[in-house]
Amino acid sequence: MILEAIKRIFGLKKREERRSLLLSVEPLEKRVALLEGGVVEEFSIEREGDRSISGSIYKARVHNVEPSLKALFVDIGLEKNGFLHFWDAVPAAMDEQIEAVERKGGRGRQPRVTSNDIPRLYPPGSEVIVQVNKGPIGTKGARVTTNLSLPGRYLVLMPFGEMSGVSRKIEDPEERRRLRGILQELDVPEGMGVILRTNGEGLQARYFVRDLALLLEQWRKVEEGMRTKPAPAVLLEEPDLVERSVRDFLTEEVDEVLVDNEEAEKRVRDLVGAISKRSLRKVKRHLAAEPLFEAFGVNRQIESALRRQVWLKSGASLVIDETEALVSIDVNTGKSRGGKDHDDTIRRTNLEAAEEIARQLRLRNLGGIIVIDFIDMRARRDQLAVYEKFKDCLRRDRARTHTLPISPLGLLEMTRQRVQESIRKAVYMECPSCRGKGMVKSYETMSVEIQREISRVLRNHPNVHEIKVLVHPGVLHRLRTEDDELLIQLQRRCSGAFNFKADPTANVEDFKILDATTDQPLE
């Protein structure tokens, strides 16, 4: 531990040992990658004009109450109204990943508001302060909550919260006891709560005092907006990707922060200087001719990670499919055959897969319901070992997760907090050829459909004796080789002349039938 700190302070670590935060800022896009030993562990992307609103706080106006949905629809000033479920409009219980800490001088528990009180408390036209906890995705508007939280570097301030707590991801009992003591001594205003984040592990009280002061100043500005701004209005915008990355990723364990843009470097230095002047030495400008993400192999890793199939070192693979309802992940043995002990090979392959799946969830920003089909394990102890390994790997995930044990069918079901679209949906668009199916019709199928369509068109146009058919080159090859005899027979039956031409711009499933004389399409 001491040796690691010395290496970090004096910059003695080799690149393959470093924990690096890379920020690439371009006119249309910002990208951030967190690397451990050269391996990308976190990746985020933000496009110009597509900034995330998750975390932003609004003064909203209730548009309508839907008792059947147990929800309010609130106007937050966007195209679509926000969705406020009754459960999200009552004071939240402490998250199971947080250990509650009773603060000194704290007041007793306040009268409990239940979901039955919500329609009375928030009738149509009334104002309500909400925070976006899931941005608009597809056709759905933003999901919002009245349980506000302001994340800092080491603390999370809950302005309307009653309880405080320490993250359970900090496992050392002695450290937890020390941090509970610090938390009890913090001067948190009456009626507010704070959560001590994992970033605070090992730090002295002064870091938390300074972080709390910054968060309270931030909240003071929100309160001012609550008094002066008419609804709907933005009271606090979630920072952009650069600022969020400095806040969430710049821990003591990070060895270097590399930025490829002069203006962004100055901004990062200002942000870092405000929270930790000691960390300023870590911020450097990438001046090499080779682009930052190319120099560190990030582009190659992301390109590989976003493929449907991900290969593991053992030769096994993961097949990851995103659908509207859920994400499915299938573990295949592939080239991994192992030795004589078949059960041991399967267990080791599943353990390797568990670690990579946890990484892929973070890299791809996969959320919602996730079902993992591990290779079948006969021994219950092997299933438990894989389950515990996977849960352990999820500890480093900043998103909230809930994981069920492996079922008798060999499936592991889990949910992962989804606050914005996955990287795949942010980077890719629907394929114009397959229209999102992931497959196109075969050349044989298209040959059959074209022959049927020719018969139908010529029946509807008895005065047309010569037609021109534009098709995909692959389909044309099929028509002129394997199906040549069938076309000759069709020509005889229809008493017409067929002229087929390849259209290199056509999709496999597209074709046109034209009148050869007028060049007009025939329906």
C-alpha cells in the first residue's frame, strides 16, 4: 500500500500499472475513458446538443394525476412531461447499499407521508421540486423523483433527507467505524442528510467538511431559484461529461488525468483545484501527434467491446443482445475445451465470464432487466462461487444493481440502474438494410418473391410486354444461375420479355419493376 502511494506520488508507475483518466474533447463530441493497467474499465460519450439531463433539478408544475398508474405527469419545460410515480414522491427509505448512521442532535422521525397522500399533496396546477433520475429514452419522457440528492466528490447531500449513512462498499470494519464517527460530527443542517461515498475511504475529516460546504452552497443557489423562478424552470443543471468525470472518477487512486484540448485542460485544472490542489500535478496535456484515444488503445478496445460477440482469454465468448424488454447475455464455451475435469473447466470459464460481464455492463452502460445464461453447472457450490464472484465484481459499479442467485435453469437475473441510453444506442442507428432486425432475407427468398411479384404485375398490366427489373447484385446472381430455368418458364407463361439489371445501391430486400418502354414503375 505504501509502495503504491510512493510510486503514484513520484510518477514511478509503468503505463501498464497506471490508473489513467483520459478526456478527449472535440467540437461535436466529448469522450471519457478510465483505464486500469491499459484496460478500459469505464467509458462515456456525450454529443453536442445531446447532453444528459439525469441529475438536473427542476421546479415543475403538476399537469395531471393518473390514479390508475399511481403517477403524476409534471411539466418540467421539456417536450414531454416528466413521469413521477407515487413511490418516487414519498420520502425514500435508506438504500440497502448504505448503512444508516444516527447523527448527534438529530431530530426524531417525522410523520410518514404515504402514496395515498400524493394526490392531495400535489393536485393539478401545483408546484413540485423534482430531480431527473432517468433521462428520456425512446418515446418515454424523463422519470423524476422528489427525493433530491446532490453528489459531491466524497459526499452526497440529500436536502430533504432525514438519514445519513456510509456506503457498504467500504468493507473494512475499522474504517467504517472511523467514518461513522466523522459523519456524526459533520455540521449538517437540520432536516438534511448526507451519504459518505466510497471515494472518501481513508480520508481525513477536513475533506468531508470542505465537500459539504461546496454542496450546501450549491443547494443555496437551488433554494434561491425555488423562490424567484416561475414553474417550469431549471434550478440546477447536471454538469457536462467533463465536470462529472472529474467529480466521479478523480480519486486518490488515479495516477494521471490526460486531456487533449487546451481549453478543456484549463477547465479541468480549475475544477481539480477547487476540490484538491494536491491533485493538480496529475493533470497533463496530451501533446503527441497520435490522438489520445489511439495512443492508449481505447478506440480499439471500445470497437471490440461493442461487438455482439466478446471473446474471453480462455477461448470462450459472450454473446450480448439488447432488446426493448431486456438485455440477454449468453456464455459459450467456444474454443475453450479445457482438460480432463469438465466441471472444473466450466466453473473456471463461468468465473472468467462473470468478471468480463461486470466490465461490459459498465462499458456499454447496459441497464434495466439483464438475464445471463451461464454454462450449465451441476454442482450447487460452483453456482454459488460464480454468483459470489459476479456480485464481488459489481461492487465497483457506480450504478445501483440488484442480483438474484442463479436459478435451477442456470440463469442469473439482475437489474441495473439505467439513467441514459446505452453506448450502442448512442453510437449506432438502425440499419437501413435490415431495419433493425439484424438479418436480411436470403437471395433465394428474394428470388421467390421477385418471381411472384412479376407474375402479379403482368396480370395487372396485360398491355405491358417488356419489363425491367432492378435488383441487388447478389439477388441477380441467384436469378441468372440457380433460378435461370424458372425465369425462362415464367417468361413463357407471361408472354413477356424480362430485362434484369443490378443496382449496387439497392438493399438486398429492395427491388423495382419498371415498364421497359416508359421507365415508369409498375404497381
